[in-house]
Amino acid sequence: MSKIIHFLILTIFVSFVTGCANSPLQNLESPLLYPNLKLQQVGQAQAQQDIQTCRQMADSYVPSTLAKDTGMGAVLGGLGGAAVGGVVGAIKGRPGRYAAMGGAGGATAGAAHAIGRHVGPTGNYKQYVDSCLAEKGYRVIGWQ
């Protein structure tokens, strides 16, 4: 029984730590700038600095839903896993143990699924950065 409790505690800890991350996954993609007069005038080095400034502003203004989605995934996965585990456990004569194992596995899978959906910047994040760069005279043609 203590192995199950340790596994549950570890699962909850990993879910909270992962959920508290502040949008590092939004940095996987970067805006692609059209080579307009502004970009030609300032050069790539200044353009990259301006992109970084806009990204920092977006990081502090656009809320990340990673923590909320990870928590909700863990809860829903845990409930589903506990239900399935309870049924299997009832058949095997140990519903509590199997429900706990299913709940822990389901919570981990639900949290991991939610995190997997957050690979890359959100639409609101991209729009914020695009608008910021447009105000500086750049033209964003996409993200890569």
C-alpha cells in the first residue's frame, strides 16, 4: 500500500511542478519577418532584439493556460482511471487498490496529454507578438 501512496504523491507533485511552469513552451516557434524596408534598415540583430522584447511583453501580458489545463487533465484522467481501476479491482477482489492505481495512472496520463497540447505558442500569444512587431514597423508573415 505504501508504494501506491508514494506513486500518488509523486504524480501529484509532478503535475503541480509542470503546471506551474510559466510558458517556456511558447518559445519553440519564432515569428518569420518579411524583408520590408524596416527590416532592411535595422538588420537581423536589431530585429531579433525587437522580437525578444515583444515576446517578453507577451509572456507577462498573455496568460498561459498550461497550469489550468494540466490540472484539469490530471483530475479528469484520475477520475476515469479510478473508475476503470475500481471495476477491474472489483472483479479481482481488490477494488480499493486497483482504483488507486488506476487513478494515479489516469492522472499522470491526463496531465501529460494536457502538456502535449501546449507545444508552441498559443494563438493569443502569437497575435500579441505580431501586433507588437507591427507597431515597430515589421511585418510578420508566419511562425516557424
